[in-house]
Amino acid sequence: CARRPTAPLLPSGIRQSVDELMAAARVRGRLHVRQLAHTRPLCTTRRRTERRDSVDDDVLRDRERHAERLQEAEYDDDVLRDIVTLRLGRFTGYHNQKGITSKQMAREEVSKVTSIGRSLINAPSLNHERIAEVVLAGHSNVGKSSLLNALTGLPAARGIAGVHPRAGWTDSIYLYEAHVQGTQLVLVDTPGYGVAVADSRTRQQWTKALDEYVLSSANARVLFLLVDCTRGLCALDEQLLRRAEARALPCQVVLTKADLLTQEDLARSHAVVCEDLRSRDCESGHPLPAIVSANFFQGIRQLWGLAKHYALRLPPAPAPSALVGNARDERLKDEKQRGALRVRAQRGHARRADYAGTESR
């Protein structure tokens, strides 16, 4: 038998008004979600891709403090224009640009990449040919290995340098030789400082190795200090800046993970970092920070241009540690000589006393 048609629960006029309200609510919801995707405040909690043991309270406090400063900062229009031109930051359809054009452009820059070696103590001695070095440094999980892979035109997570979400994955100093448009450069991947999945003694060894490399490497031409754009400069970053200044080693600040912020927030983060550099009276010593995105290969060609500028046009920075070591050797040599003279004088006094005693008898 045929089923009897069921009567509508609501009259036609009320049902039409309800449908219109629901459609309007869906439109408002889509607009609200789209607006949140581009203007929502900076996330200060642990991200989904981050491990629990790789993010501590200090990192979260730095992110929260940096997010508060972003709300009050004013960005430069020229910086925002450059960010839009380079397609940095989050914008409509940013996730669909994954790398075809930018990856091809990055691979045109680099023709060959080979690994020289790794060491935690004798890393400066690995560069036998004395090729100009570009040192990548920063706190843990700032994206040093990912940026190195992007600089070589390889995927950030599947390149020549090992990448892992665990903080402290890079446990040594790695040297890679890259041929960039007929120019030889050595990219140096260093262990990160700060939070790491390792004991305190191992972290101290990493920090000591990084400090000694920055101070003693005769082939280092520039230090690329990588700074998370969602965190800003931290206390350990400023300590590394002071060590580079003590040697007169050029330092270029590089803002990483640009795809985590909107273009306006990225420009504000750039302004905040510039303000921190000016507050340290380092505006003349440190140029404007560069901005890169290793996942989307954005800003890589500009960073290669900076690397070649520092490596080819600037003379090598003096190594004060060698000067200090030479002065220490000279001081020890003088002390040994004075000690030897003192021993000879004492022996001479003893001989004269013995001779005077034999004559008196």
C-alpha cells in the first residue's frame, strides 16, 4: 500500500524564515572562520606538530610575551610590501603554493651538495680547503636543519640534514659543501640551545661546542642567527649575539617559520625584532632581519644572496680565542722561564753556602 504523505512540522512561512536564518548563520560562520584563519591572535600554546617534551614553560612564556607585543606594534609599510611580494606568511590559498616554482628557483641556485663531516670538538678542522663558512645557529626546533635543506633545494623534512620534531635531534656540528652558481660555500648546522631531550651535561657540551666554534673557526664569514617569528629574540639569542660581536663576526638575524603568521603579524614580528636590536645598540652592526619559510621555499634566493655577499665580499673576522691562546702561551712561557731562573738562583745560593762552609773548616 502507498504511504500517506506526512504533514510538515512547521507552516511554510515559518519554515522559509527558519531556512533563511540558517543559511545566513552558515554564511556568517564561514566568514567568521575565514576571518579567524587570517586575523586570529597568535597561538601561545603547544602546537599539534610539537612534542610535549620539546616545549617547556620558558618557550610558552616567550610566545605569550611576543604575542602581547605584536598587538601593540606597528609594522613598516615597505616591509609588508616585501612580504606580500615574496608571498611570505599566511594568505588566501597559501597552502596551495607548496613549492613548485620556489623549489625550482632554489635548485637553480645550488648545483651540488656534499657532506664534509661531523664533529663536536674538532669541527673547525674539518674544513681542510678553508672554504668560506655560513654558520646556522639558534635555539632548539627553530628550523636550522630545515632551512639548510631548503637552501639546498630539497624538501625541509627529507633533505640532506636530519630533521625531527624532538628538540635536540642535531647532536653535533655538521658541515656541508654547496656549489652556488660557481661559488663554493660551506653550510654549518649546529646544535640548538635551550630546551632539549637530553641531560644537562649533554646540553652544556653542545653550548660549549657552539661557543668555541663561533669564537675559533677561522673560516666563518657570517653567523645566521635563526629566530622563531612566533617567539622573538630570547636571552640565549642575545648571549650568542654578544659572542659574535666580541669576535667582530657579522651576524644576520633570520626569522623562520613565516608560514605560521599572517602577513600583517609577520610584519609586526619583524618590527618587534628590529626594536630589540636597536635597544641593544646593534642597529649598525646587524642589518634588518631576513624572513624565510623553509616549508614553502620562500625567501631562499634572497638568503642565498646575503650568504654570498658575506662570504665573498667581507674579509674573515679575527678569532680572539686564538689571540687569547697565544697570549696565554706567551705568559706560561715567561712564567716557566722565570721559574727556571729562580731555581738556578737558589742552586747558586746553595753552592756558595756549601763552598763558604768548607773554607771555614
